[in-house]
Amino acid sequence: MPMPNHDAPKPDRDLATTTSAGSAASAASAADRTASLVAADRATVLQAYARPPIVFERGEGAWLFDVAGRCYLDFTAGIAVNALGHADPELAAAIADQATRLIHTSNLYHTTPYIRLAQRLVRRSFADRVHFANSGAEAIEAALKFARKHARTVRGESEASPAWTALGQPDEATGVWSRAWRLVAFEGAFHGRTIGALSATHKPAYRASFAPLVPGVAFAPFNDVEAAAAAITDETLAVLVEPIQGEGGYVPATLAFMHALRARCDAVGALLILDEIQCGLGRTGHLFAYEMYGVKPDMVCLAKPLAGGLPIGAVLMTEAVAAAIAVGDHGSTFAGGPLVCRAAEVVLDRVSDPAFLAAVRARGMRLVEGLLALGSPHVVDVRGAGLMIGVELDLPVKGVIDAAREAGVLLIGAGERVLRLCPPLIVSDEQVDEAVAVIGQAIDAAAGVW
């Protein structure tokens, strides 16, 4: 099985900058091309993102190259997506081969790649069955629907709940609701931007413009065992939690908290749904984050790294959950298509290799040790697992991100004061050391301005 080449030569960090007059002209032309492309974006694309004025055109391993020829060390991995880095030869070959065979049939028919992928996921996890989606948010939406159907099927039905009436919600045509109707999620949670997933996402800034959202979601403080126990009642159909919060600042759940959630869900008959969209599939140095806690969930939502950059989502579930779902209860035209599932087979086989996971843990430890060795007075905390590391600062991270980008390292934030470090899982020791050095310099530069 191919393993990452950590001894690969380092690219020229700025191919557009030399002392020759011809190269200077070329650099000016490249700058004009960048400006033209950015202007075209602003003129034609909905401006829902705040992007820096860089246009990327290719990648190689942990490196990205822009249209001006400059090279960047990518410590974002497409927001924890590109587990195998950019332009991985094995992944590219599988995608190209599948594209010559079969790209799409819809879910009206069977294809071999999704069946093989489902078998792999079941064999390597707690799950008995898999449902495929197109993204993380869609996986969350599916899990929430499955939880509602499970609650109705297993825990029975009643006339319209007084709690719904108090919320001003109209009865369904049948006037029937599940006796268990509440979802418990947690402060700091981020589960997606579709309406159902957004309803379980805590940050007010994401929610405010889109109210009213789906009712029936109760938020409890993250890692607070007593508050969670109080929130999870006989009316709770499911608990949705990230083992390591993503947008919430890369905060890991404690062992006691995860075990308390499992015990409380068992006590009231609720399902435990883990959102491993960002922390699953090797990111923590374990194939699944739940393995670190020794807790068996009822459902796990996956997405980001599963197909190495192609859009896919998945819900892993027990047979007890699957038994509640009937033909026609849920579906998707594109989900589980042969092209993305063929890619996902390659990624899953690679990241589930014990040697690969051991390398992730080792480089994560190297990253943490390097950050702590900086001795920066502005570093409040370094936390996470594997190559999912949050660096909490006592100053806004935007200036750090900007300074690091100027120095050729791409970083992103998780909140106003947390750097989110999620490089490709094939990152090398040399690249970890380079990123740490640039981060230290960028913190100093940002602190001077701040």
C-alpha cells in the first residue's frame, strides 16, 4: 500500500520572483491575471465568502501553487478534507479509471463501488449499515430524520405534544407526533448550514438571519456532565455531539463527558449521534474519533476527507436504527455515485492502515511539541489530537493568518482567537517544522500590529 513520501523535494517557494527583467515582466503579467480573475469572481459569483486575492491552479502533496507561480505550504487541507494531499497519484488514477467506466446512474440502480465502500466502512467500524449522502450537512440532515423515525417507531406516538403547541407549531395532517421530540446539542457546536443542521448549530451569528429554525433543539454546555444529564430527558430523541468540536475551537470532549452521554442516552432511550465530519477518518490518528473514548454510538456522520476532495457524506448506523427506515423515507439523486465511492475506497484503505495512523499521531505530537517550544506569551492553549490541533491565542487570529500567508503558509481560524491546524495527513516532519517556525513569526508580527 503506498505511503506518503516525506522526503519529497521542497518546491521553489516563489517561481515568479527572480532578478531578471524578463521574469519581472512575467511576474507583473501573473499579478494582472490574478487581479483579472478576482475581479471576474466579484462580478459574477455570489459574494458569500471572504477570500484573499489568490487564485490556485494546482497542488502537489502538501503544497499549493497559485496562478502567479507562488508556492504555499497548505495547513488547511481544504478544511480538513484533503487527507492524502493534492494530486495523489493513486487517487487520481482511480478517479480517471472510474470516469472511463461509469460516473452516474442515480440510486435507482446498484453499482459496485458503493457496495464495496459500504462493506469497508461496516467492516472497520461499529456499524451494521451505511447511508450515503453528498456532504456533511446532508449526512447530519439524514441522521436527524432517521432519529425522528426511530423515535416514532420504537418509542411510540401520541397526539400533538403540548410542548409543540406551546411553541406555536401547527399539527401535522395526522395530528400525530413522536413522544420523544427533542434533540440535545451543545454550545460551540457546528453541524452545517442547511436548516436542520443549522438548527443544531449553536453560534448565534450563523443562525440569526435564518430564523425561525427547526424547533425542539436544546443546547447544553459542552463537557458539562451535570448539565447534559439534566438536558437529556424522556422527551429527548437523540443527542448530537462532535467528539472534537470544529468551528467551536478544536475543543476535545472529555472521556467522562462522552461516557456520561452514552449512559444517559441509554437511560432514556435516546440515540447518540456523533458528528465526525471533521474529526473522523484518520484526522485524530485513529480511524474514528469514537475509538479514543471507548464509546459505541448509534450513528456516526462522516464526510470531509472520505473521498479525498470529491463531495460525499455518509451515516454509519446500527441495525436497530436502520430497522426503522423504510423504502422512500429518504433519498438523493447523486449520493453514493460510482465516481466518488471509487475515490473513497482509495482514501479509506490508505487512512485505515495502522502505519499511516501511527504516522499521523507522531506528526501531531511533533506539531504540538514545536508549538509549545515557541514559548510565545500569546499562546494560551494548544489542544486537539493527531493532526487536528487548535492554538488558542490572546489576540485575534486574522492578523496571524494574514502574516503566515505572506510567508507562504496557509492557515485558518476556528473562532476569533483559535488557529485551526489541519494539514494533509501525509505532511512531513520538515513541513511541520517549517509551519511551526512561520506560525511563531506570524504571531510575533500580528502581536506587534495588534
